[in-house]
Amino acid sequence: MDSALNNSVQYLMWGEINEEKFFEELNKCRRCKFCVDECPVYLESQRIETMSPFGRVQILKYLLKGWIELDDVVITSIYTCLRCNRCIEVCKDKGVDLKPAALIRLGKAFLTKNLLGG
Ligand code: SF4
Ligand code: SF4
């Protein structure tokens, strides 16, 4: 496990996925977008917001609440994260410490387990 993960995310990773707790973590995002320019996928995508750490966090949040449907945009957004963890560092540097890459990894597990029948 990534040593940068905090206790709450470790709980989410290792325990049963708790949607309420997962949403609480995602909802800590301040929407500052300092992370987006650190993401190589976002930059390669010509700056499509759903391909950024910020966009992925928002998509997972909306998906959990049922505000959006699972579609190709969601799948592409979540499953193209390279797990490089660059977003973790900048989010921490800016004082939020959301650990977006860890939440996106959890989001992949959530999608696979609960939505894709994996
Ligand atoms: S840097 Fe952190 S708080 Fe800011 S938009 Fe990115 S994930 Fe959200
Ligand atoms: S871990 Fe994923 S979301 Fe974060 S910067 Fe790397 S590719 Fe982008």
C-alpha cells in the first residue's frame, strides 16, 4: 500500500467499501484545481477536465450520489489514471491532502465491484 495514504483511506481500501465514507472523502475536494496541470493524462488529453484528478474526483462523487450515469466518459475518466501519484503531492502541498490518486484507485475498485459485476 502507498505509504502516503492516511488512516481513513486505508480503512476504505482494506475494509468493505463504505459508500458514505467514500463520499465524505471525495467531498473534501476544495475544487481549487491545483492538481490538474500535474496530471500527464490531462495534459495529453488536451486538457479535458474529466481526465484530470479534479475531474475524476468529481465524477466519482456524482456517480456515488446517482447524479450521473455510468457511461463511456466515466469509464474512460476513471480507468485512464496512471497511478503516478503526482496529484497526491500537489494536493498535499496546497494544504488539502485529499490523496486524489488513492481515491481514484478506490473508485476503480468500487466500479468493478458494484457497477461492472467484477
Ligand atoms: S488539488 Fe486537491 S482539493 Fe484541489 S482540486 Fe485537486 S483534488 Fe481537489
Ligand atoms: S495519479 Fe492519476 S489522476 Fe493523479 S496525476 Fe497521476 S494519472 Fe493523474
